[in-house]
Amino acid sequence: MTDDQTEAFDRDEREAADAVYETLLARVGEGSPEPRLQPTRRAVELLGDPHRAAPVIHITGTNGKTSTSRMIESLLRASGLRTGLLTSPHLERFTERIRIDGEPISDEAIARNWHETAPFIDLVDAELEATDSAPLTFFEVLTVLAFACFADAPVDVVVLEVGMGGEWDSTNVADGQVAVFTPIALDHQNRLGSTIEAIARTKSGIIKPAASVVSAKQPDAARTVLAEAAELTESSLAFEGDAFDVLDSRVAVGGQLVSIRGLAGEYAEVVLPLFGRHQAENAAVAVAAVETFIGGGALRLADEVVHEGLGTASSPGRLQSVAADPAVLVDAAHNPHGAAALVTALDEYFDFDEVAFVFGVLADKDAAGIVDALAGTAGIFVVTEPESDRALPAAELAALVADRVGAGRVQFAQRIDDALEDARGWAADAPKRAVVVTGSIALVGEAMAIAADRGWGRA
């Protein structure tokens, strides 16, 4: 095949994969999930139960789900296992969500699996219509498609990140051998409940009978709920701070050096190329989860597995540098808990005097709470909005931010590319200034694409 033929072939495959995404987008979006499992169960049943083709590690929580999922997957791969990983949302292309052995699924594989899956999706839609029920949503179909892709690969283990909540999330048709909980905080209150206890109860629904449960440190209300759920399902339960912990976290070039006490042993001075104490804690949860999966929590992982698995872990869009001179960082903090972790990490790992936050949020988020968490960091807010039909209008958000921090610290730009240029111009006017894009995962993805397109990260 000539270079021109190869290029044309690749272009056709990309167009086919993009067409799959456009088909999924025609369905009800992720912001409005259906609290149900039966339609997803019906779809995977018709497909021959691909969700049972490999054991599952199931992850839920409020913050840190994707980072922890990616670390777990990396550790499993370093252990010699072929992995499938489902995360959400994506930053730039939807094929990022479904990964085989650490790489986004190929355009060819996603299009081929969709071609084989689509008739069964249509059949379930028809059955739902016959009972006056809503058709399968975007995330329900994506989950079914991911299971089909993992079975087709095939993989040895699936790392499955919940889309929202847990109990009725479509990923919960799978029976997780290990149920993992990252920190639980207030988010999606209109869907999950207005208290930590209510949210934890919904998330605890991923704990299946006789499972192994691994949890980050939790507020007392969430800890109580998880303990009750583990007891009711006769599952084992290991909390960070009790059964395992971060022993040490020190700033290092490009990230940090961490020492972890796992369930079955200690792992000293492991390079973690991610910033923030919260990422060290995510790493401890990941190590405990993999110890649990591979050896029931009684078998120490080989040092080379932990060093390779964590040392090569990545979490795009999470306190990631996308440009220098002036520095531009992106961080997908989209709730007050995440914003507080961002501020702590900026103070501990960077030496900036002032920061310009390029800031946009979705309408269902606690914008005021996020602003309050960010406000103590000296600098300005350049308010904009992500390209999403769920975005809070920039003008409305700018008024809210001005009310919280004062009009003198707020600038406004309707388009993110203009907001980035304004913020970079401000940062270039004085030493030790930086730009941080945050408030929305969609906004972070747009900023990353702009930075790559304009070559900001190149020397």
C-alpha cells in the first residue's frame, strides 16, 4: 500500500469512527442519565453477555476517578495483563474513553464493533418504544459498545469508571470483583442527592455480593454508608489511612516521589509523574486495588511493577502543562472539592506569584463554590464558556465571579481562544505569573486542542 493509499485508508476509518460518535450524540446526553439498568442489561444479553468476558475492577467517587482508573490500568498492564479501560468524559476525541492496553481504541475497531452492535441497540430501542419508555441514552449505548470492544479485543481485565453515581449507572450491569471508591463529595446533587450520605448511598450500589472494597479516605457520613454496604453484601473493606496509606510525598522534577504502604507491603520512593498530594493518595488507592485484584490483598506487588505502573501513569487534563513562557496549565476541577485540591497543588508544587484562571463551567455545577475555592489564589479570572449546550453563559458566570471576588479581578471573553490570549498576555506582563484553565472538563479539552494546534508546548 502506498503512502497516499494508507493516508486515504486512515482518513476513511477516522470518518467512520466520527460517524459513530455523531450517531451517539443524537441520543439523550450524559447530563441527563436514565436511573435504570434493565435496558443496558437487555442489550448486553442480546450481544451474548460481553460484560462477563473478563473480570472487572469498578471505580466510583466524586473526584479522582479517572486518574485512579488510569493508574490501576497502568499497574495491571505492568503486571503483564491485557487491559480494557472505560473512562469519561473525553477531552478531545471520544475514542479516548475506550482503551485497549493503554491506547485509545482504533478507529477501525470502534467502527467495526459499532456495525455489529447497532442492530441490537435498535432492537432494544424498539422494545423500549413499545412500552413508552425512553430509548437508550448516549452513555447506555457507549457502555454497551465498550463491553463489546473489550470482548472483541479480548482483554484479561476491565477497569470500569462509573459515569454518574453507581447504583443505577449503566456500567453497574457488570459485577465488579473489586469496587473502588475515590473521595466522595457534593456533586450532581440534582441527580444523586443533596447530602454526602445520600450520594454515598447511591455510589455504594456498585458493591456486589462478596466483593472486595477499596476506598480512599472519606467524610464520616460516606465512610459509614460504605461500611454498612460492605457488611450487607459480605464484602471485605479496606480504607486508606487504616489498611493502606501514603507514607511520604515529596516534590520532584515533573511530579513527585511517593512512598506507599499497601495492603501487602511497602513501596518506597516511587516516581509519580503527576502533581498534587491528591494524586499520591489516588496512587495509594490504585496500588491497594491491584493488590486486592491480583492477590486478594495478601500478595505484595513486585517493585518493578509498581515503579513501571506508576512511573508511566498519565492523567491528561489533570494539572497538566500545555505551554511555557508563559506557563499554561489545565486542570479538570469541576466542583469545589476538586478546585480546593488544585489550589493546594499549585501552592505546593509551583512557584507562581499570580495566576490567571481561564474559567468556564457547566450550568449544573456549583460555580460559586468553585470560585470561592479558587479565590484565595492571587490573580484574575478570565471568564469564558465551554462549547456545550450545558454551559453556563459566560456573561452570567462573569457576574457571579465578580460578585464573589470583585469586578477588578474579572475579565470576560466569550470565546476560549480569546480568553487564552488575554490570559497569556496578562501573564507575560510580569515574572512568575501563570495561566490555569479550569472549571470544566470540556473547557480543558478545548484548551489542550488549541495549545497543540498552535504549538505552545513545543520548544
